[in-house]
Amino acid sequence: MTDLAGAGTAPAPVFTLFRAFIMTMSQADRLTAIVLAALGLAMAVGGYTMDRLEIRQIHPASIPGLVPMILGVLMVICAALLFRDGARAASEESSSVFASGSWMRLGLTAALTLAYAIVLLGWLPYFWATVVFVFAFAALFSWPAEGSTRARLICLGSAALLALAASWGTTALFSEVFLVRLP
């Protein structure tokens, strides 16, 4: 075996230990599904055990634990689907989770999300901050690397439409339905 520099020596113990934890995408999907299922079950059980407020004669459809129960059950269903797909894909792949630029995509996602939460929301109104964030995210992650000018213009137009629609929809939902005053 060669080390990272290629000098022909044995790898460092830390690198060998790290290689033992590298998993394929299907293994990561199954592990994520197990964690999400446990979280969903905890949400469903927690919602079920919440106080029903019968003393105040609250209608059963408006009990405080209803939303956590529904979300918990939906999360368990999604986790089961993810586990099934991960098990199906196990025989088809052999690439590791963070192969082919996944670290860079993870870093870009974290940077864009932090910029939105820390910078944009304090500097611009919610509607425009969300437009900028969704546009940047959609354009960056759907940008055709070797596409024509027409394909790139379509990408930018689609990202702009998505950004305006998502921003308008979330602004309307929170301010009109949930009656939340947005920044």
C-alpha cells in the first residue's frame, strides 16, 4: 500500500480507520432511513401522549398532538420507502457517499443556507431574501456544465420562475394563513 503522498509506506492508522467508515450511498440511505424512522416514531408517540385538553372540551381534530402524530407517521412512511430504495440499489452501486464532488455540493449547500439565514434575512425583506436564495440555489445546482447558451438561459429563467413562485407562496402562506409577521 502507498500513503497519500505515494511514497510506498503504509497508510497512517487514522486514514485506515477512516476508510473503514466509508459507506456506499445505499448504505447511507438505509442508515438515514433507520434514524428518520426512529425520529418519526418518537414524534408519533410524543404527539399521542400529549395532553388532550378534554377538560376544556377541545374538539378531537384540534388536539395539540395531532400535527406531530401526522408528521411522525408520514416520516416513518418516507423512511420505509427510503430503506426499500436503498436495499434495491445495494447491488447496483459501489461508489462511496462523498464521491464525485459531494463534499463540494455539501459545502455549497451549507454556505448558501447560512448566507440566507445570517445575511439575507436581516438585510432584505423576507420575500426578496427568499427570491435571492431560491434563485441562487436552483441556478447553481441545475446549471448545465457543458450546455449551450440556450440551455443556460433556460436554466436561469426556470430558476427565476421557481424563486418567485416559492417566495410568493411561502410569503402568502405565512402572512395570510398562519398570520405570522415576516421580517
